[in-house]
Amino acid sequence: MKILVLNSGSSSVKFQVFEDDISFVSGLIEQIGEENSAISIILRDEKVVDKQIEIKSHFDGLQIAANYLLELGVVKDLNEFDGIGHRVVHGGEYFNKAMLVTDDVIEKIESLQPLAPLHNPAHLDGIRVTKKLNPLVPNVVVFDTAFHQSIPAHAYMYALPYKFYEEDGVRKYGFHGTSHHFVAKVAARMLQKDINSLNAITLHLGNGGSVTAIENGKSIDTSMGLTPLEGLIMGTRSGDLDPAILFYLSRKKGYDINELDKILNKQSGLKGICGANDMREIHSMAESGDKKAQLALDMFYYRIKKYIGSYSAILGRVDCIVFTGGIGENDDIARLESCHNLENLGIKLNVEENALRKKVAREISSDDSLVKVFVIPTNEELEIALQTQEVVKNSR
């Protein structure tokens, strides 16, 4: 099947074309509505389009991309795709799996905009445009939150007045679900286990990061909450903190809600501690003797270890730990330090294997480690394509 995967942001659209589960086209439309808007396309590992061009809207951008796909012979007709899969950040409690797009589905995604004001409206733009450009092709939505809908109430509820859950949907939703689900399935294959019997702790570590506890193939807890702000220390996000800090800063500094939102989401995390949020730069700063950079790293590792420990306690039996995402896949020091002194939990790394740079799924635990430790490159776009295929097949 030929599947188009779209990830529509407020000013950008990433797209990939899969055939027989293999991506052979990827592209990026960026700076939509701005002076320096541009489009780039890679076809079979060769950049064939790299052009700065006026792109006023998502419709214009996707129309331009569609014309290039026709010109490059990717498709002969825009209705040739078997399905179009859309990443949607927030599915709330409505969706626990990928869904065929209907008017009712669109209405429900619209109703969730207060929970994802920067993301869901952009995703809907992408859906509406492809319905116009590719009217005969089924559209499928794949939700970042869907994998976490198996989390039990005692784990997703906050100890706030219950009316905030009933009236406003305040609860833990979790994110990065598509990535956690994908690497869990790969880990099960590596262990030669049925996914439905897999107990794992998966760590998606990038500029945003989250940890998920997986029991019998299902998410039972995850570090992100109502929004992606909760949990680990991230590039610019604070992660877990005492909520009373906000009251204190508001009273002492006079910050309003919008200023506090900006501080916690854009100015905190690693950047807040040492002024940088790129791990490569922070490592270099620490090696040069920057004490704040070293503190930022120590805090980052410490928070990860706390989550590994707490989720180990929740699961009881842990078959494997999985590192994925930009940092998880590429930063051997982060992996080493995050697993340091966890032998009491049965976790021991093979230091030499961990230090190697490989772009394939592999084991990095020592032979005597009771818990396997894997590095598995994530592929959220492939997971979206696979789920889109399944929904399309089942709808026929």
C-alpha cells in the first residue's frame, strides 16, 4: 500500500511517503505564511527539491508539495494513495486507537483544542486540505495520546477537586505514545516475546522527553501529564516541580499567567540551568569546566533514574529498558549515567557496547544484567503509516 504521512504544525508540515512499509520520499514545508517560507524534498536519499518560495497557507504548501510529487513521478494521480495518515497530538479520552476521519472525529478533535491549542488546530488544517486535494483517499488520524488511554484511573487522576476532571478534563493524558508503542513492539521482537506479555520501561529522550511503564504491552503510567510539561527535565521545559513555586513567583515578581507559562515551557529545563538546551553543547561546556552545565546534566540523569526506579516498583517484573529519541539513541554518556548504580534493580550496561555509535536496534546491557537494555531508533512516521494501513484495510 502507498501511504502518505503528514505531521502538520502551526507553520510547517512534515511529510513522508511509504510503500510496502518503506519510506522513499520525505519532505518539509516550513515557515508557512512568512517571508522565508521554503520546501525541501528528499527522494530515495537524494535531495531533489530545496527551494525558498512564497507559501501563504497550509493549502498552498500542500498544493505545491502535491505538484512536486506528481512531477517527480511519486504518484500519477493524487488519489492514487491508499491512505493518508495524520499525526494528531491530543485525542483526549475520545480516542484509544487510530481512527478513520469522519465529521464526528473532526468535531471531537476541534473540541480538544483547549488541551492542545498550538497543535490540534494545525493538524485539522492538514486534514481539511488533504480532503480537498485528495478527495477519494481515506484519511486516518493517529493520536500521540492514544497509547496511554490504557493507564488506570489511579495513575491518571490528579488529587484536585473531582469536578475539574468531570467538567474540564483535567487528568494525565501522556504524549509520545506513537514512539513508545513503536519501540515496545520492536523490543518484544528482540526478546522473542509476544507484545502482550512484555513489561518494559521506555524512555523517549529528545528536546522533549518522557518515560512510560508498559505492562503486558499496554501503557500503565507515563511521565507527561495534562500537557507535555510534567515529568522529566527537558530542553526548555521544567518537568516536575512544586506548583506553589508559581504562586510564590507571581506574588514576589508580579508575573502573570502568560509569563509563567513562557518561563516553564520555553526558559526552563536544561536551558534554564545552564543557558543551553542542545546536549552536545552542554557536554562540551561541562568538559570545559562549566559548573552549571554539569549541574544541568546531573539533574537530567537524576530525574531519569527516579522514574526508572519508580516504574520498576510499579511493574514488579521488568523485561527491558529501552532508550530512544535523539538523546536516547545518540548520547552514550546520558545512557550510562542514567543507568549508573541501578544494579540493585538488575540493570547493568555493557560499557563498550553502549559507547558504540550504531543506527540499528541493539542490546547494550551486560551478559549478567537481569534486565535487558536496548537502544531502539524510533520511527513515529512508520508507526503512523502502519496504523493507517490497518485502519484502511479494516474499513474496506
